Amino acid sequence: MSYKKTVMCNHCNQGGPLKPATVLTAFILCFSSNTIYARDLTSLSLEELMNMEVTSVAKKAQPMSDAASAIFVITNEDIRRSGAQSIPEILRIVPGLQVAQIDANKWSVSARGFSGRFSNKLLVLIDGRTIYTPLFSGVYWNSQDTVLADIERIEVIRGPGGTLWGANAVNGIINIITKSASDTHGQLMSINAGNQGEGASYRYGGKLGDQNSYRAYAKRFNNDNFKTILNEDANDNWNMAHAGFRADTNLSDKHSMTVQGDVFEGYASQTIYNTSLTPPSSTLNNDVIKNSGGSLSLLWQYKSSMHSEWSVKSFISHAHRNDINLKQGIDTSDIELQHRLIVGDSNEITWGMGYREIEDELTNTFTVAFTPDHRTTKTINAFIQDAIKFNQDVTLTLGTKYEHNDFTGDEWQPSAKLLWKIDESTSIWSALSRAVRVPSRADSDLRLNVSAIPGFTPTLISIIFNPEIESENVTAFELGYRSNLRPGLSVDIAAFYNKYDDVVSQESNTPVFVATPPSHLLISSSNNNNLKANSYGLELFSRWQVYQDWRILFGYSIIEINVDEKTPNPATSTRRIEVFEKATPTYQAELRSQWSLSEKYEFDTSIYHNSSIRTNDLTGIVDIPDYTRVDFRFGWNAKPDLSLDIIAQNVFDERHAEFVTTDIIGSEIPRSISARLLFEW
């Protein structure tokens, strides 16, 4: 097949001769045995990229240039050319998002500060289904996976999104959006192997009749141990098997439906602390996390007229996770109704309501214990938002969300956003929002025995959580600017100031003697809402199309976080305050180059720099120095349906630490090299 052949693009319905230097990247992810389906993002102009449709900002499709939020879109082509093998690794390319690897199977992913293994102010979704764990207010990243080639895009919002998405969308939202089944006909096989592990995935898609498309996939990988600071195996290997399906159907001209589901099972090793009042007291244990689960989702859409659209989205999920300190089973069911209607010439109203129920069944240990060990929590919500057009250039969006939860009762999350389109290529936006982080079971129901000191009268150090804990909240002020400065050069800038209140602190309690055998001295602390904080910063991203086949992308972010007590209290943990302020890099920078050398060869470079951080493990404060990571990818597109990538990561550094946490022993991130073969037919 000639690379100069005239083709018809199934996505944009445009035919024409493709230029040799860009055609291979245009075809590599969309090929069937009969027709080439293509739309490579590297062949789009910057103007087209700025007007790419996004759905996460307003829960509707809109051009990115019309979004009054700090939104960044990771395209399918960005994913392929990054060389990343996991979802957290892909997220490194987002300016203002802090991604740090803890060991071979755990990450800290946060937006605009408050970094941690369980970043409790970031909402993460896959096709609109939340994967935020209700126990610890965060994401188990080592349970999340899919065929990366089937991800259409990842939309990342930095800043609050509570008005539409609800509690916990405080500092940001990540929405991983997979391709429609109609865009994945045919077969795909991907095989990768390297010095840190190997994996393979297979996907098959097709049609049933004229209006129905489907796909099914399976994926498995095994990642090897990293090294500790002492150059020993870190006991953090990771393997997982994942399978799923998706079906899309057009029931009529007005009705459409999507059904999708997945199942997974995996194992992740770790070295974890375990506490006991009988010798040996606090010990390190080589442990294996066993996790499994699945989900089933349904989306029904009905376009009743040109000015009215209805949708119902529902999902159920089950997750089971077992380690040495806690065995957990969590069942979630969720349903949401949404209606969007255009009223007159100037109002576009979106409203909806939803219900979520979460049931957990826990098996406690001495180290980690929830009371009660079985609980069902329910949340109901309703929201409304009105986009008011004053003219073609100025839009004011007002909205609010009401939620009632079992922890804190009623919560309101309003927002106001203003967009001014100066011309077709330049816009300015501003936003004022309030969002809340509702307590999790770990905030209100968990007792954590941190360590024990042996002796004639043992001493137990514990964190006893507070059932009266309140929601954390933020008032956020944002200002943004987007522009195509000239043909081939665009810039996107966002500045923010966040004011937090009722931030959770840890305050020491009076030591008490516990006579219950074995008798011991209890030194404990409890959670309270005695902190306030403010943060401010700037995020910048720029694209420069140097030549037709060479694109340079630059990102930079800077943030300052200040935390203080609402009421001076000598019992407040100053260590916790310091970690809040310093666990996030003050600045981050990235420079990426995407270069198509010829019809068949690509060479991509990614450089990431993070400033130093200060965080803590169980023994105390840990300083992690700044680091620079350099990744290379060399791609050989042998045929439109066959490609080979050679990927080298962290090339100029044998290994480095990125983050530590209090409950596990972390490891250092090593240099790695791998090969990835992708075949479609």
C-alpha cells in the first residue's frame, strides 16, 4: 500500500492525499484490513487542537477554547509518543499535575498541592465512572488499567469542579475517556518487554448490523522489583490481568446507548509496617496485596429536539483488596440523570440529580481497624448550571450543586465562570468556585496503631480518628489566557489563588494508661479541622510547530502553599503542617519534542524536572532532592499496520527517589529500556 494513497478518514470524513512525512503517524493507531481510518493529532493545526472538543468542564461537548477552566487534553497520539506503559506515567505530561512514583506499583498523583499516596482532593474517573476509593479518599493506581491504544483522550482539569462533579473534585479532575467501539473495528495486539518487565494486550472489535459496534480486550503484564537505596530488591513487583468489553448502539436517530464492563485481578508486593503489643512490636513485613474486582456501566442518551438532550448514566462496581493489615470488599452503585436544554437565544441550562450507595465489608487487624467494620453510606445530589451568552464573545456560567452525605449532611458547591473571546484565536477566562472534600471512612471511623515500643510497660502510638470531623473546603479564584500567538505557536496560561478552611490536622491527646491486657501506655493523636491554608501559583503550556514534522511542547508550573492553625494549639502536629507545605514541588518543568524524521521513523524526547520536596515516612521528615528525568522513544513504522518502539526512560540517572510515605517502604525509580510491538489488522 502506498503511503501517498488517497484515503477517507472515518473520523473527519475528509479525503485527500496525505503528505509522506506525516502519514505514518496518522495511520498507526487506526487500521483495518480494508480501509485506513485516520486522524493523527500531530497532523492537526494548532487552531484545530485549541478547538478540540472536551466534555469534562461543562458535562457537554464544547471546544476547548470555550472552556472557562484550566483544562489540558492528553490525546491518543500523546499517549503513544510518550512511551508510557501505565496511566500515572501518562499523567506526567500535564503542567500543574504532580506525579511521583513511590515504588514499582504505587504513585502519588495530585493537582495544585497536598501531595500524598492518597491525594484526597483529586477526583479521578474512567468514562465518567469514579474510581475514588471511599475508604481512604484517593485512588489505588495499581488497580487501574486498560488498553492504552483504546484511550481516546484524558481530560485533566486543574481547579475545582464540584458544581458538576460533586464532593472531592476540590483541586482537580482527571477523566479518562475511551474510544467508541465504532472506532476500534478489527484486531490489535501489543507486546512489550524490557529490563523492568513485560506485558501483552489484545483487542478485537466489530459490527453487529449497521448500528451496533463492539469490542473486547484482554491485557496482562508483570513488572519486576525496583531497588532500595541500599541497592537491594525492594519487594515491589506488580502483575495484573485485565479484561473488558464495550458496545455502542444507535437505537434510533434520537436514542443511543453504551454498555461497558471490565474485570481485573492482580498482585502487588510491598514492604509494610505491622504493629503488635507483644514482641516483636513494630515490624517490617514482606507482603503481597491481592486485588480484584470489576464494573458494569450503562449510558443512555436521548436527543428529544435540537434544543433538548437527556442522559442517564449508571454503574455498579466491586473491589476486593487484601493485605496484611486490612481486608476490604467495597460495592458501589450509582445512577445519574442529566438534562441539557437551550432556552431562548442566550441560555443553555444543564441540570441533573443522582444517587450513590457504597457498602463495605472489612476485616480488621490490630494495626488497622475500622469501627464499625461494615457500613453502608448514601449520597444524594442535585445540580443546575446556566451558561448565559451576553453576545457572541462573552459567556457567564453560573451553577451550584447540592449534596447530602452521611458524614457531614448538607453541602453546597457554587461556581461562577466568565469567558471573553477576544477574537477567534484568543480568549480570557476567570472563575470563582467553592468545593468540599467530604470525610472518608478513614477520617471518621479508623484507628491506626502506628508503632509500639516494647518494655515492662509497652507504649502504643496510635491515631484515633474523629467521628465529628467536618468537610474540608476551598474557595478558589482562577484567571486564564489562551491564544494562538501566531501560526504554529500557541500558549495556555492559568493563575490561581486557593483559600482552604477546616483542613484536617492531627492533635495530640493526653497519654493514658490502658489496663486491658496487655496493659500499656497509650500515646495518641486525633484528627480535627484546626488548619487553614492558602496556595497560589501559575501554570503555563505552549506548543510550537517548528516545522511540519517537528513539534515542541513546553510546560511549567510554580506553586506556593502556606498552612497555619485556625486556633493556636501546641498539640497540633507541626510535622503534618510541614508536609502539607513542602510535599509538593515548588516548580516543575517539562520539554517534549515530537519529531517525524521520515515516512517510517520517529524520534521523541521528553525532559521532566521537579524541584526538591520534603515529606515523611514513619521515622520522620525526609528530604528528596530535585531530579531531572529524560526519556527517549524511537519509533519504526514498518507498515501502516505494524510499528516497533524502543523506549528508554530516566536515561541519564541510574535511579532516584521521588516520594515516600508513612505506611510502606518506598524504592528508587530506575533507568529502564523496553521494546513495544504494535500490530493491527
